Amino acid sequence: MVGTDRSGVVVIDLYSGRGGVGHALDGLGIDHVGVDIEDYGDDYPGEFIQGDASAVDWLLDALADYLEAETVILWMSPPCLRYTPLTQINAARYGWDDGEIERRYPGFEDLNVRDVVAAINPDEYIIENVPRCDKLEDPTRVNGLAFGLPFDLERHFETSFSAPHAVESGEPDLTMSTRDNYNNTEYQRRELAEAKSVPTNWPEQSVHSAIPPEYVQYLLHYCPAVDGVSLPESLRQRPLSDQFVARADGGNDHGLHTDTDPEGSQ
């Protein structure tokens, strides 16, 4: 168990799912534990605890050993269905008002996101969600095209440290539309899983929602609590086009560590 020796860095991966972030952390050699209300213990790459990541008191008890680590980083990927385009399409189709959407799909307040961050009180944190989520504070924007990946998949990340945007415009080879992906062939699902570096036997929705390892590595490169995480090789080796955005004045600016080089070292 990571928390046993209470040394080094541990990442607490809340709403972990089957482990897109977990696989990235595994590849980086960073200790981590996943937490999800569904039992993904057979899939998650590393320690896994089944339970409700929004239940603050339970969470503090379940993670007690891990919270004794020298450095604690909190990664949260709370459910995003309230904010997705598909939900807006369904709302228009079935006449749902805002109250009905809120009843069907939990938001940040329902999931106690801010209370969890305050209770765990990590050294640093990252909260991930979809672009339409308006609950993230000064989020950093990241998409797959910035890393030469064959999909767009823009995601926004609120971080406790400064991190520039990494976004590039263009036409992706693989679609990330939820509506399209539900009708994808087996070949397309496997192709997307391979592009995201997750197991090809994962079901379609798990593949679709998985955060690619390049995103995780990119953000942790700027995290002052983690040493030795380089920028993803695909970003370091490819020429930057006029459509690429990764600059010191992009991303959030509410980090507490103003002595950190905003561009970072490679």
C-alpha cells in the first residue's frame, strides 16, 4: 500500500473510472490510488478503493494512510453529463428545463467537489471536466491535436498551480463526438483505445471518457510538487504551427508558486 511508508508523492485519483489517469501515472512511475463508486478493482492499474468520492467523511477515513504521504496531489474527474452537448440535445428533444437537467445529472455542488478539496487539503490539485462546465476556475485548456494525437478531445483543467494552454486547431482523424461514438464499429473503438493508450478490451464509454497519458504528463510537468516529469515527447519533438497555443499568458494564473518557470524545462 502506498501510504504505508508515508514517503514520496501519491496521487489520489477520484472518480477514476477504469483508470485512464491511472495508466498515465503508472507509466510515469508515480504512486497513486483510484477511487470510484463502481468496482473497477480488476481493471484499475494500481491500488483501488470502491466508494463514493463525494462522501467527505468516508473519503477521509478510506484514504487516511495515503493522506500521510509526504506529498499529496489530488486529481478529480467528477461526472460531466450535466455539461455535455449530448445532454443539451436531449434537453431540447424532450423539453427538459434546467431543473430537470439538474435532477438527472449531479453537478459540482451535489458532488461536494469544493468540500472534498478543502477536506483533503492536498499539496496540489487538478480538477478535470468538459469545456461546457462553468464551475472550473481559470481552467487550462488541452486537446489531443496539440500532442499530434489523431483526435481533438478538448478538456479543461482547474489546477492549483500555473499551467499554460496546449491547444491546436485542425481536423482530427478520429471523431470524439459522443453521438458518433455510440455507433462506432469495433475497429473504431479499438483504434481510439490504442490512440489513447488504454486497454483495447475496455467498453466504448470507458475508452471515450479516458484521459490520454499526454494530458496527465503535460500538467504534471508544471506541477511544482512533482520532480522530473518532462513534457510529453510528442510535444517536444513536433514543430509548432500557427494554430498551436502554449504560452506563459495562457492557462490559469492562480498558482501559489510564482517562482516556477511558466514555460518549464524540457
